Amino acid sequence: MDNTKQKIDHLRRVLDRLNYDYYVRNAPAAEDREYDRMMAELAALEAAHPEFADPNSPTHRVGSDLTREFQQVAHRYPMLSLANTYSEEEVRDFIARVDRETAVPTAYCCELKFDGTAISLTYENGRFVRAVTRGDGTQGDDVSANVRTIRSIPMSLQGDGWPAYMEVRGEIYMPHGSFERLNAERADIGEEPFANPRNAAAGTLKQQNSAVVAKRGLDAVLYAVQADAPVAASHYETLQKLREWGFKTSSAVQLCRSAEEIMAYIRHWDKARHELPYETDGAVIKVDSIRLQRDLGATAKAPRWAVAYKFKAEQAVTRLVSVDFQVGRTGAITPVANLEPVRLAGTTVRRASLHNAEQIELLDIRVGDAVRVEKGGEIIPKIVGVDLAQRPAESVPFRYITHCPECGTPLVREEDEAKHYCPNATGCPPQIVGRIVHYISRKAMNIEGLGDETVQLLYNNGLLGDIANLYDLEVEHLVPLERLGRKSAENIVGNIAGSVEVPYARVLFAIGIRYVGETTARKLAAAIPSIDALMAASREELLEVEEVGGKIADSILAYFADRRNVEMIDRLRRAGVQLQAVERARLSEALAGKKIVISGTFDLHSRPELKELIELHGGTNQSSVSKATDYLLAGSGIGPKKLETATKLGVRIISEEEFMEMIGGEMLKIQQTTLF
Ligand code: IVH
């Protein structure tokens, strides 16, 4: 037994270290395969020995189940904000005030102001205990499960000398790369993209499902320690300590000794920040000496020893030539401004986003106007204002379109949405083409050889009217088309035919029901294993499925209420596309004839996974406890009603560990068999 514990500890230590090398130092120290092998070994040991469970284990960094509600936790030390300055003059005023009050030569530590969301990480005896958002500054939300998935944040500290209790403060942010990937995925399922990386980071941190958080590529940078006694004499040394303990800190920190040096730092980063892989919205200037910080103190809101300088979002003025209206796959209309080309933040800008009708009206933007374009936290520049002095005399107010520019259908606007939509889903060309392009995409049916342009070409030639038409294509149809030789035509037809092997969960994602992304499709397919059952499901049944809320349920119902979709699915069925989950061979008969109810959330598995396990071992999953129930599989936060009924009826209550024992601790097998 001791041996096992030692093995587990060893693997955890090694994996923690490898995470540090990879995520903090950017210097991978092992092959991916080796890392994966150790992770699998640790997961297996932990599954077989629940007595050695530890929430800080590296195996928990992929996230797990739902957090229903975030606990409110008080900060032991308040989380203050920063006073903002916007000009060189204001920064000089700050320095003059500090110099006056301290009456000694003062060093300033300059850093970047990361544009994310503030976090406080509590460590006790060098171990991560919890992560809490800023909230109102005195108390915030406990988001530990989500923060554990950010692998640059250490779960146990390196070195020594840390206080027995400390709160490490910093910023959680979303690097540009993760942000772009996330927004592309959202566009894929017809979700509104996040406006900027800050909103994306804050939104992600409040996700209820930490497994979703794990995939979104958040990162963290730490810049302060709060403890009963300071950990160093200066802020600069504090940052060094943080680095020694394994935290990621900013590499742009600089000690400055005069207003000149500070201004040079600001001017440098105002330009150089555009090259950084993350967003910064300013610089922070902090008195370096901790003793002087204490002397200077704080107001109720912000320390008096620090100030933020906000970079100006870069702007340029240019002329608005025309406005295009793009129609997306889901019918969403996006107005796009065509501009006279202008240089802005290192690139030439020709197009800018106008967001929606309301914004155009609010700013009274007109074609021909001299408009101010800004590139702030957003990737795509946006129009933020109009120079009325330059408005041509003949200009007329902008009239937003009322009909779809592609198919002429009157546009609709749902109550709580800013965007207009073209409701003609099955008849509007860019929506049809967009859906087919989505269907064949890598993450969906992965039909190679067919690109966006070929799909457009086939559509233009009347060969593709919807997804199901793909299966009617013949080599002879394709060969005469420009750019397509016989070889590629044969390839395409072959790949389409091969796509009938794609499992049902992916098909469900591929058909493009609005809001049904990859994960939702997987959960739906696990809970409701055929498209016929899905079509027959009531709103209540849909809501029972993990991750399915009102918006998704309504969208599924609306999809199947459209006769054309049902008819199209029938043609997919005739083509042999997988419209039901394939029954998997039983792993054992350990639960043969047993009826099991699942309630609460679990450490090792999600509920769909447990449900699948029950079935793979011959049992049946029930939704409510009755006399016929054999076991109530109880997790944390179990429904009190279920517990009470089970106790009253004498139903045996089992934990996840007991359940795993009953089926022979098949942790690893499950991971392989639940891949959809
Ligand atoms: S120091 C008591 N340093 O900006 C001092 N804050 O506008 C508190 N922020 O809530 C903060 N980068 O979320 C500090 N290098 C940095 C920062 C930084 C970003 C955020 C932080 C704070 C907000 C205040």
C-alpha cells in the first residue's frame, strides 16, 4: 500500500514539474507520449485507490463536472483597484506627489497592465487551496475547479520561504491564439463571438463546466503577494520570489528611478505591446519599496502607491465608402464597413466592423462620412465615431436593410438579440452553402477534397441544394466542372461515400442545429442515442441532458419542427449516414439486471460517462428512485429528495468509488470506450 502511495506521489511530482516546464518556462522537458503515459498511469492508480484522492492532482487539470453555483468567499486581505491616468502629465503628478510624501529617492517598478480578470490564489503551506475572483473587493466567487485547469498555476510550490498562508494576486487572461480559436468555434455553432479577450477570460472563468474551461486555453500572470508579513523588502524582489516558487510573472517588469525612465517605459510598450501574444491596456507604476508602500497606504478603493496608465486605443480617421451586409451560416446579418485604406496599429485597414443597426443609428454613421476607426482589445477594428465637421452637405441618414441582401426575405430580430436574422434557413444561398461547408468540415464529417469554393461551385451549378445532396453526387457530375479533374472528382465521391462511417455524435454536430456544438452533440448522443428519439424528445427531456439549457432545447425543437429538415434527414438515412449510436459490446455482466439512479456530481466521471458505464456493465440507468431501484449512485451535491426517498425505501446508496469497485475499477477502459 505504502508503495502505491509513493508511486502516486512520485508521478504527481514529476507531472507537476513537467507542467511547470511546459506552461511557465515554455521549455517542454518530456515527449508528449511519455507525459500521456505517466498521466494515464497516475489516473489508473488514483481510480484503484480512491483513499489517496487529492483535488490538486495533475489528473484534475482536465476539468470535470458541473459546479452548480459558485461559493462566495471572503478575501482575507481586500482586493483593491487602481487609480487610472491617461496622460504623461497625470503620471508626473503621481510621481511628484509620492516624492513629496516620501521625501526620499524612490524607485518605481513598472509593469504591464494585463487585460483579463483579477484573481486571488490562496496557498497554505505551499499547497493551492482555492482561487477566488475579485467580486466586490471584499468577497468573490470560488472558481477553484476552473482555475485548477490552468496549467501554468502551480498546485504545489517549489523552493521554500513561502508564508504558511498567502493570497497570490494576479490576472487570468486569454492569449490571442486561444481567443481566436474560441471565437472561430463559436461562429461555427452560431454563437455570438466574444468582443475581446477580457470578456472571453471573465466569461470562461464563470463557466460551470471546468472541462470546458480546460479546453479554452486560459493563462495567468501573478504580480502580488498578500500575507501577514511581506515576503520581501521590495515589489521587484517579491516578483522574483514568485518566480522561484514556480509562478508565471511578467517579463516586461522594469525598475525605474525617474519620471523620464517611466515615460520611456510607457512609450516603448505603447508600441511594442502590439507584438505581444496577449492583450494589455496600459502600464502600472508601483512604488518599489514595501515599507514606503505601507507608509503611503490606500484609500478605500485603491492603493496610493500605485497608478495605472491607460494606453490610448489607436485610432485613425478615414472615409466610409460603403456598407456590405454579410449573411452567415445561421442567417445572422453582419454589417461591414468598406473604408478608404488607412494605416492603424501596424496594419492597413480596409474593412471595419459596425456591429449592428442600433450602433449605426446611435453614432449616426453615414456613407461618405469621415469616421474614426479604433483597434482596441478587439481584433477587427471598429468604427467608434464620426467627424461631423467633415460631413458632406448632401449626406443622408443611413437606412439599415429590411430584407436579406441574398434572398430578399424580410429580416427578423429577436427580442433580446442585437442582430437581424434572415429566417429563410433552407432557401437562402449563403446559409445553404454555409451549412454544407460546416457539414464537410474537419471537426464534423471530415470529408476531404471538397473546399468552400468547390461547394459554392456545386451549388451554383445546381448540384447541391442541401447536405443530403452530397450523397447523390456522381463522378460524371463533377468532371465537367471547371478546376475539377477526374481524379479529384473520384476522390471527392469516394470521401463522401466513406463519411457514412462517421459516428452519430459527429453527425449530430455536422447537421448544424443552431447552438449545438461538438460537446453538446456528444452529450446529446450519449443521453438520447438516436435521431428518431431526439426528434420525439420533449422540451423537458431535452433539458434533462447535461449542458442543454432552454436556448439549446428550443433550437432543437425548432429544427425538427421544420418539415424540410426532417425530410432531409430521411434522405441522409437512405444514404446510410449513422443516425444512431452504435451499441457497444458489453464490458461485463457485473451490473446485470441492476437498476441504478445517478445523482450529484462526481470526481472521476461525468454523468453521461457513468450512465454509459452502467450500460456497458449490463445495468439500467433510471431517472428517479423507486421501489425497483437497486442502487442510488450518490455524488456531491446529491438531491435531498432522492436521498430521502432512497433511505425510506431502503435503496442502497453507493459512492463513485464503490461503484468503480463493483465494475472492477475500469477507469482506463472507460476513457477509451467513451471516445465518440
Ligand atoms: S496591481 C492593489 N498590477 O487592473 C493593486 N493590477 O484596474 C492592485 N491589473 O484589479 C492591482 N495588470 O485586475 C496590478 N500588473 C498589474 C496589473 C493589474 C492588470 C488589473 C487588476 C486590477 C485592475 C485595476
